[in-house]
Amino acid sequence: MTSRFLFISARPEVEAVGPEYESVRRATGLDAGRLDHHRLDVEPLRELVPQQFAGVIVGGSPYNVTTPHEHKHPVQRRVEDDLARLAERALATDHPVLFTCYGIGVLTRVLGGDVGTLYGEEAAAVEMTLTDEGRADPLLGVLPARFDALVGHKEATSRLPADAVHLARSAGCPVQVYRVGRHVYATQFHPEVSTADFVARAEVYRHHGYFPARELRAVSERLAAASVTEPQRMLRRFVELAGG
């Protein structure tokens, strides 16, 4: 069995791509020799089989699945089609795949749930609460029942897919994490980033509508002052459970 993992990024902003990969690598505890990186905005997944890797992690993106199809850039359309196929293959075999942020929207739609803009959250550290199922879950159960995580999204799951097990929520976003089967997970918050990572990401995306651009300094100061220590443990646990 392979001990290699794959990180799939879907960000077209080149200045955010490398730092996101490094955040995932540090959080998982994997070295570069065991964490492959595929830039989906540059190269299609083609016939990728999830079982080629012990586990797959899908990163975030400024793309939104709720953008009307005719307004989506051709690259975004291809990215979403590729991620949907990845989701279908992972679900069919119950292979370890973790969809984060933008990825949760793709997975929710594949599963027949709803994604909308009602539960968007500005860039901030927000308290998460595990459900009863979350406290008993092999992945989420290593975290405290309440913990802070970093969010910044314009859309979110508004109706949980029928086959999903609800694992975590926040006050402003009812669906923060869910599981399908035993090994396919989706999280709305960013489990990979430190506050310093998120401050740097806020600089890149200051004009993307996650917060008023003129408030960048205030947002950065709030993020830097936050204590976010638990979510990265989720990625290390993902690696452990996937046999890494």
C-alpha cells in the first residue's frame, strides 16, 4: 500500500498556491517526498484514480459553485467537472478524500445537497461546535468539542446531503464539516492554516470580497491575535487514518 498523499490545489492566484501547499504539508506532517501536488487550474486530473494515493486533500479556491454557469470562466468549469469526477470515484470506493472550503460545495452538489450564499462568513477566527456524531467520529473526535478555526467563504452548504453525517457547525454556518461513508470528508473551514498563513492569504485576496479591502489592516490584526491551534490536528489525523 502506498504511503504517498496528493494535494490538489484549485487557486489561479500563483502567489497563493505555494503557501497553501506548504500549509498543508506542515499540518499533515508529511515531507515533500510523500505529498504530491497537482495544480488543477493548470492541468486536468484526466483519469486520476484516488487509490493511487493513501489519501487525497482538496484545497480551497476563490471560485464559487453558485456562480451562474454562463458567468464561470472555462477554467473554473473544467476544475469543477474534474473535482466532481474525483468525488464520484472516491464515493464509489469510499477512499480517503478530504474536500476543504470550495471543495465542500462541489461535493455537496454531487451528493444532491444545496449550496447557497446565506451562510457565508467573512475572514475570521470562528468557534466550531462538534455534533454528537462529530465527537464520536474517528477524524473529528481527536478535537475538543469546541474550538476556533479560520473561515472566509461566500457560500456554504444550505441543505445537508441525505447520505451525509453532520459533524460540526458554527453560529453563522450550520454545516462546517460532514462525512459520507467512512472515509470521505468535507470541511467548510480551513484546517491547514495558521493565523500567520491566513493573514498572508488575506493580503492576496483583499479585493475578492471576503472583507472590505479598506479593512485589510484591521482584519489582519484580528486574525493575528486569534488563537487557532486545533484544526491542523485534523489533517495529521487524516494522514494517520488513511494509513500514512
